[in-house]
Amino acid sequence: MNTPASRSTHWADVAADRIIRERGDKDLYVCASGITPSGTVHIGNFREIISVELVVRALRDRGRNVRFIYSWDDYDVFRKVPANMPRQDELVAYLRKPITMVPDVVGDAGSYAARNEKELEKLLPEVGVKPEFIYQAERYRRSEYAEGIRRAMDARELIREQLNEHRSTPLPDDWWPASVFCTSCDRDTTVVTGRDGGWGLRYRCGSCGNEETVDLRETGAVKLPWRIDWPMRWKQEGVDFEPAGKDHHSEGGSFDTARRTSAEVYDHVPPVTFQYDFIRIKGRGGKISSSSGEVVSLADVLEIYQPEVVRYLFAGTRPNTEFAISFDLDVLKIYEDYDKCERDYFSEPATEKARKKREKQARIYELSQVDAVPDRIPYQIQIRHLCNLLQIQDGDMDAVIASLGDVRPDQEARLRRRGACAWNWLNDFAPEDFRFRLRSPADEPLQLDAGLTPAVRKLRDLCAAELGNLPEKDFGNRVYDVMKEEGLESAVFFPAVYRILVGKEKGPRLVGFLHAIGRDRVTALLDRY
Ligand SMILES: [Zn+2]
């Protein structure tokens, strides 16, 4: 069944082949990703990490040994108190300090940075992403980058020229490729005043007046600016591949300058890269995420999409294409597309043309799996049908599984996850006319037009005798017979039945709906007219 990865034209496979071609035959390929945790990590950031993960898989499918690193750039400065955070006054005192020193005012994560880090780290394994995390604040504080920082100091003039190449205002004469967190007040409100021998760096703090010389081999106070920090770490970790967002990949953007600095200062051939585009969000209306404010996070997406479908969204779209993650009715279409992809994977194509077409989908399906591809096809249930069943059972997934009657134990976990997502979607985002609550025999009976009563009674008798016994199509014909015998138009009869069942004039397609509700409950609801 498997599609040989080497024959695939999937974008992740193409990238993997390019890495091997350009970096040569190596014992180990280092693939890197990273962002700053100076806010909730949003789904656009997730695109970077999942893009790398997919390429990592493609390399591993080629039998290659890969180190997948994810770098938290958490030695960044706390520049602004986010508007949605509590205890604003307290947080103001931490401005200009590293984000790892800012307290976590909403939980017990240890710091503001750690909170944002842990939120994502907890979720990533759920979508099959398991990198090795690197914490930049730790690295800097342990002076692990001393060598790299010193090289930047030595190459001060060359780096200045590299950066000036893309600047309209040249860097000032007193510019240094370093920023220093004052060891007395922890703020980066400092100016470098010179060097002292090879390893010493002098600075003065504008906040507290502290002046001193630190030794790069011992201090944790000196940090490289982003455009230099990035290539320094490529060298340090031997990075072979790292993609970057559109913003970094613009002309003269940080990737351009990092490429030069990497080659000319750090003597490291810049990694293979590609650009990934932005993610739009569609159909969320005014719903504000409880955890992350206005920002849509991976957690928000996983509320609505099961993990395989989240991966499918990214695996099925080329990284340099902008796309929307939808929370509206498109959710159903996405699930249907995924299910179709799954059926294709587990089917035997009849013709050569079908086989070719299937191969592409099959590779997307493989890459969409959190772990290995299941041995047998997972339980397939149309998402619309599942939504109906859930509403009939008032969200009780045990009852839904029992009513299906044919779910194997090994299929349950995935199905339950889908059920939870569908239920969240119904409650938070589904359009009103998609939602219903089945009436209960304990509810007040409706006032029915007298002309409808005989038809409803006949329908009840038909359901009591045949619902679930006759094939669905035959049962449907009998429902129409009842309607015609009583001389009713469907525009009159159907709304009446829906009102009895769900208190609204419309609902899911009636015959299937009656089957989904089941004979006993249907009869109990029709019985009172
Ligand atoms: Zn200070």
C-alpha cells in the first residue's frame, strides 16, 4: 500500500530531496524551527513547526538520521504588557527584562515565557510533533554561546556592513552587535562602551547607572541581536534546514542578512530553506479564545479538528500558499475531504490513472497521521451524521457509539476525539439552522392542526411497525405513501413532523433522521397526537 517516499512529489518529499542534494550525504541532518514565546503561540507560528516536522518525516522515510530542534527564543525582552493580562501594574515593573524573568500572572508556570512554552509543548505530541526543545535564555545564561558572541565582536565592522546593505539609515558609529542585560537591574537599557581584551565587554546601564566589564566566557548577560543570533545558532547546531515566514524572507529581511553573516562570519553554509505563508482564520465570528485572547492558538484549532485533520490541513497545502482555517460550515467539508483521502488510501485503484491520483492523496494521508498509519481503515462516519447523532444523544458519546453498534475497540479513541470536536463545533460555531435539540416526551405536546393528526398517527404506526426493519429506501417510500394518502403536501407534512421531533420546521433529511433517532424514541414523541 505504501507509496515509496522517493517517488513522491509531495512538497515535503521535494524539500527532503533538496536537503540531501544540497547538504550532501551526511550521518545526521539538523532541521530547525523556533520562535519567541513573548505571547501566545498562534496557529501561524504552528505552521512553521509542522512544516519542519513534515520535512523531518520525509527525511526519515528516506532512511536518514535527523535531529529536529525547536528553539524557544526566550531571552527576548519584555517590551510591552499585553492588554489581556491581569495585574498590569505589577507587570510594568518587568519591562525591558528578559521574558523568562517576568512572572506568570495567570498560572504557576514559573514565568511568562514558560507559560507560553508549556502551553504549546503539552499540545505538540497530540499532533505528532516531538522536537528537542532548546531554551535560548538557558543557553545564553550558561555562556554556551561565548565563542559565537566573540566572533560577532571580532567581526563588528563586517556585520555592520552586512546589515547596512539593506538599511536606509546606516547603523551609528557606536553600534555593537550585542545587547546586554544589566547584571544589577536585569534590564537591557544598556549601551556597550567598548571591549576589554579578547573576552571582555564594557557596558553602562541607563536605568541604574551600573558600569562594568563582563567576561563573555562567564557572563550570561550578553545577547546577540536577532539578525546575528540566528546565523550564530545555525553554526552552533550545524543547521541544515530551517524555513521562515514571509516576513523574514522579504528582500533584505532577516534571512537575507543571516545568510551572509552565516557564510562570512560563521563559516557555515546557510541552511536550505523555504518560505511559508500566513494563515487566515475564517468563521470564528466574535468568539474570543479563553486561553489566548484574540489570537487563535493550536489549542483552539484542536477543539474543532481532530489531530489527523489538523495535520491534513497543513500537509495538504503547499507552505508558500496562504490558506484559511475555518470554523464555519467549511469544517464539514474539510472532514469530508479528509475522509475521502482516507478511503482512497485504503482502496485498490482499478486503473493506472486512478493509481497515480491515489498516490498523491496516499502520501498526504500518511503524513497526516499522528503515528504510524493504522493497519485497517479507521471507523468512517460522515461528520454531518455524527453531528446529528450527537445532538440526538445530547452530546453523550457513549450512547452514540452504542447506537452505531459496529465500532471496534481499536477504532474508538479516534472516533471519540472526532465526537468531542463535532460537539464543540455544534455548540460554538455551527449555524443556528444546523443545530437542534430532540424534544422529550416530557415536553408539552404541540398544538397540531386538526388536519394533520391522522397523518401523524399513521406515521407513528408505520414507525412502530417498520422503522429499522425495512430498508431505509423502502421505509422512505412508505412515509411518502402516508403523506399522499392523507392528501398532504410535503411543505405541510414535513415541517409538522420536524416540529414534533425538534420544535423547528426543518431538520436533517427526515428518513435518515428517523432511523438515527430510533424506533422507541420516535414512537414516544409521535404517540401523543
Ligand atoms: Zn541596570
